[in-house]
Amino acid sequence: MTEPNTKERILDSAEYLFANKGLKDTSVRDITRQADVHLAAVNYHFDSKDGLVRAIMERRIALLNRQRLELLNTFEHQFGSDPVPIEYALYALLSPGIKMCFERPHFLKIAGQIVSHPDEETYKIFVSHFEDVFSRFKEVFIVSLPHVPEEELLWRIHFLIGSMIHTWTNHSWLKTFSGGVCELREQEEIVNMLIAFCAAGLRADVYSHPKE
């Protein structure tokens, strides 16, 4: 294997430190010391610490979104003119993210920080990376769930995204809460349970609160 170049070493070191020390508490000096590079290297490659945070997002989210769209395209081709079944669409959306839980846990800790304690500008940049992909999936859900009004469907997608992010970032809490019974062990098992939960929510009848 070739040794990572300076830019990759900075990205890897920053991702590790941001995950474990926090975005605010990690300094540029911390990162360059961890990466064993000159202090000026961060400004040279990324302009600033904020630029480095953006580069970390782009590096991970671009791959995540590409995997999602490749799976969705495969299923759309498979089903031709028929709607893509909800479970297949959810597999395309959710499976790459759960895979990332196992392969890139440091990045998902950073994502949790951005979502839970958002700096407004950083949060907007983070969310913007997902807008085109979620628009694609929204169109798939609209076709597959014609009985759900669009406004209601948007809320359901919102709840779906919340379930996904909570699974990404708070699975260690579940291990503690369950006394070790529930743990992120088998990737496909987690994907299947999450799909079953989200599919039921997306497919549910439109709820009408009983009048008193």
C-alpha cells in the first residue's frame, strides 16, 4: 500500500480528532501534529479549518450518495415501468449508511455533532450535500405510495431520515439502555430491521385523530 499523501493524512487525522475531541475543541495545531505535517499545510490544501471540515464532508458524503444512486438505478432498471417497491428503495437509501457505520464510524460521530449541536453555516453545508439525492428518493416514494398526500409523505420522509440518523449516531446509547442486548453487530440484520420499521411508517394509512 502506498503511504497517504499530505492532504489525505490531514483529512484522516482531522476526522479522527473531530470525532473524538469535537469540532470546536480540535485546533489546527492538533491536526497538523497528529498528521505530522507543517502547520501551514492546512491553509495550503484547505484554506482554513472550516474548509477542512467541508472537505471531510465531501469526501465521505459523495461516496455515500453515489452508492445510494447506483443501487436505486439498479432497482429502477430491474422493475422497469413498475414502481420500485418500498423495501427496495429503502435498501438503496439506508444500506450504504449502515455500511458506513461499520466502516467509517469517526465520520458518523462528526455527523452526529453537526446534527445535534449545529453551527448554522456548517449544518446548511452538511444538509446541502443530501438535497439532490433525497429529491430522487422522494419522487420514487410518491410513485410507490399514491395513497399518501405529498405533505404527509414529506413528514414521513422526515421521520425516516430521523430514524436513519439516530441509528447512525446513537447506537451506543441503545447498547447501554438495553443492557447489552441490542448492539450494532450484523450489518444486514440492522438494515433489515430499519427497513421493516420505515416501510411500515411510509406505507401506513393516513391517520385521522378521532374527534371528541
